[in-house]
Amino acid sequence: MPLPVLPLFPTGFHFRPRAALFDLDGTLVRTFIDFPAMRREMQALSARLGAGEATAPLDDILEIVAAMAQTLGGEPGETARRDAYALLEAMEADGCAHPERIEGSSELLSQLRGERGARVGIITRNCRRVSEALLARMDLPHDILIAREDTTEFKPHPAPVLLACARLGVDPAEATMTGDLWADIAAGSAAGVRATIGLQWPHDPPLRFARHPPDFTVGSVTEATTLLLG
């Protein structure tokens, strides 16, 4: 069954985050990145370079790249990582050619920064070049962007969330993390944020967050706005 949608904090719960952190793709914008194709390309590259046995059991795209680089080692490994990231960047650019801003996302970020004086951070596993262009094109105001190039560990690891908080000068306990995947929630929880918010879209699988449930689940950015600004 779907996780319950909770549009309000419990009675008496008052929280004004000093920092509100968000995933990008699927949370604030809709893109058309072909992740299964990315996965196939990374596995094919790994196999061509002789690291296929090490990466074959892996499903996560960035874990495939990391395992390939580690298996090859040294300069061959770093060259493979650069080649893999270049291919991923090209596929991300293709998938972001015709993005759609999710209703209410720009307004939410503006209100957080304006009315609440909160800092807004965007955390994505995608590359910086494509993400920066996407944020500008979709008019999504923010204070910082943490992209793939900024950390050696990626969501669900807490490193990107911790880095975002450090750069914003905010303790994780004074921040929230909002995303549409369990990895967003896991990263926020592991970093020690005050609250995690999961966006469960109507078309999503009912157990999307089963692996790591959020503190609160909402069905739209409008409901997320109620949580963060109410």
C-alpha cells in the first residue's frame, strides 16, 4: 500500500528550517533522462575495458563507474572514470533538452528564501554543467548546488547533504531534505537533518520509499509548501 500522505506536521510541531535541501530531477523539474540506457552504456564500457565481471552485479550507475575505476586502478581507472562521466554528461544534456518545471516549485523556493529567510540547496547526482543550465532555464532560485563533481560519495551517502549544510553554514539538525527517491531520504537521514520529506507522485510505485521511509510523505509540491512554510 502507498505510504500515508501527511500534509501537516503534528499539532504543536513548529519548524522553520534554516536550510531547505532538495533533489532536482523528479522533485523540482521533470526531465527525460534515460537512466536504463545510461546503465547499459556504463556496463558496456566497463566490459570493453575488462572490468565487466566486477560491475556486472551492480545496478546503480555511479557505483558501476566507481567499481570500474577501482578495478582498473591508477591512470587507466581515472581515464575510464573521465570517459564515463563525459558520456553521462552527454546523455544528461539530451535528457534535459525539453524539461518541465513541476508546478509550484519555483514559488516554493522563492518563498523559502524571501519570506522565511531560509537558505536553499539543490543536491543532484547529475553533472554541474547540465544542472546549472537547468536551474537557470526553469527559474529555480537557490543558494548552492551540490552536483556530481563536488563529492566522491553520492546519495544515498550523506556526504552531499553534509557538504551542502557546511557550505550554507547550517547545522544539519536545522535543515530539511526533500526528494522523490529513497536515496534522497536516506542521505538526509544519515546526515542528521531535522526532517525528510518524500514526494510520492500519483504515478509512482506504491512502495517507492519502502527501503527508507521519509518522516513525511506528500503528493505534490503544494503539500510540501504547506509543510515547509505552514
